Amino acid sequence: MKPVVDVTAVRGHAVEKRRLHLSPGLSPGFVLKLSLLLVGVVSVVLLADKLPDLDAVRAAAARAEPGWLALLVLAELGSMGAFAWLQHGLLRGGGVGISRRRAFAVTYAGNALSTTLPAGPAVSVVYTFRQWRGAGASAQLATAVILIGGVVTSVAYTVVALAALLAEPASRTPVLLGLAALAVAAVPLLRWRGRLLGPVLRHPRIAPQVDRLRSGWAALRLSPRAWGALTTLALANWLLEILALFAAARAVGLDVPPHVVALAYFAAQAAGSVLPILPGGLGAVEGGMLAALLAFGVAAAPAGAAIILYRLVSHWGVLAAGWLAWLLLHGMPEPVLRLLRALPRALGTGLASLGVFAPYAGTYRRLG
């Protein structure tokens, strides 16, 4: 889960956008996306000979090891669960008696909205805000849960990314020099923080959000131990996501160091943010991930297979679960409800039948 905090969306205000005078209805953002799309198309045409062969990718994916695929699914479930648990912990800290099941369902549903709809992140923030309000949170608390959750996960994201960069010998020295420069620059900033930050925090557009954040922070009655647990969940959210990609790579036989997998993941996230042409970063995420793996010398065909397996679970699987959660939260047709109610019994009957016929399965194939 990649949380996006849109303060304007939380407040419910519309944002005025200046239009280009070249043509009515063309915004600068639209022109930028169109330009990036054209650049992407040209790049694909020019680099077509370096793209993995589809037949080789299909063959590599077909030979994937089931054990690693199971770890891929479990890691993705754990990543989503960590972020949902983080939201649940913040709400409970604010005194909202929301069930863990509902918090998980809202997290999945919000992710589905974010990765499916145009302007999905903003829609997701508004939806999540309303769900927390409906669960009993005040407007200040609901806003604080979204903002503080985003800050905590963003800090964890930065920590994991820095650790991956430090683990790579080629980037270790530049990163250390950059951190040293930031430390030197932080000394006067801390000394004169009142003079430097005061005007910024009093800005008409920023001051209301700072007040909302302070009010929500005051409503969160969390002990240091609880904050430590929430920070651990934020780190687990990203580490388990990287583990899912690592499992996909190992499933197709790629022996790639974990920090390389992490750097490929962060490269994909950056590409999806810079080139948000399609919802969910489709195309940009896969392209960024493939480019990063190829840059580290990974073979094209198994790299493409690993990316496909990873995205099938982390994007399409989570997306399907999210829309199912949305239907469960907001109602679904009665025939579908009857089918879901009957599903556990059908699964139980099926498993029981497998148990009955297991002694005779060796007649047709070897078990294990």
C-alpha cells in the first residue's frame, strides 16, 4: 500500500487550475502527461530489440516454483495488513472503537479506488476520511489519522530506501556524502527554526492544516510503546512489499541480492509517480522495474516473468480484493451474497473429499 495524502481532498475544496491559452480544456498537467506518453512510446520503439521475448517470459513464468509463489502471496497480504493495522491503531488511539475487520476492508477498498479511478489518490483520501468519520472519528481525528499515517509510512519508506542505497557499493559514497551535507545544513536550521519555519507555518494555506494536525495529534492518546509498534508496522509495510518482489524473482530462478530487489522496487515507485499516465502506475511501474533489473545485469526474460508474477498479485490481486471489500462494505446483489455465504461450506466439503480420496491419489500422480 502506497499512501498518498491530499490535504485539499480531505478538506473537500476544489483546486483551481490555470488553463493553457493554446487550446480550451488543455491543462498543463494534461499536456505534460501527453508529452511523457509520447516519449514513452518513442522509447519503446527505439528499445524494442532490448525488450524481453514474450515466449521466453511466458516459459519462465510457467516454471515458477510454487513455494516462492506462496511466499509472494503471503508477503503481499502481510504488507497490506501492516498498513491496515497501522490505520486501526491510530483510530483506536483516538478512542474510535472500530473493528479490525472494518479497518482492513476500508484499507483495501480505498486502495482499489486509488489504483482504478482517475484522480484515484484524491478520491481514496476523501473516501477514507468519510469512512473514519462514519466510524465515529471527529473531523480533526480523521484528518490526523490520514496525515500522520502518511507521514509515518513516508518516513519508513525513506529509511528503507536509504538502507538499500547504502547496501549498494556504487551508491554508498554519494549517499553518505549527501547525508553528511544534510547534517551540516540541519545545524543552523535547528538553531534558527523559529525564524525560518515560523513564516512558513503561518502561511494562510498551511496554518489551518497545522492546526488540524495539532488537534488530531492531541486526540491520539498513544504511549511510546504504541508509537513504536506503529512505526514497526510502517516499516513492515514496505519490507514485506519488497519481500513479495524478492519471492517473485526467486520463483523464476533469479538469484538477486535483496538490496537490488529493493532498488528495483523504489525505481518502479518513482517511475509510477513521475509518469502517472494510467491508474495504478500501469506501464510505468513495470517499465521502471524492468529497467532497474536490467541495469543490474539481470536476464531480461526471467526479470519480465518476475515482474508479471509480482504485479498479478500486488496490483491485480489486491485490486480485486479491494473491490470485493467495497461491495461488502456498501452492499452487493443478493445472489452474490448467497454465493459468498455458501463458499465456506463448499470449500469445507471439497477439502473433506480430498481427504477421503487422498489415499488413492497415487494411482494417478505422485504426491509431494
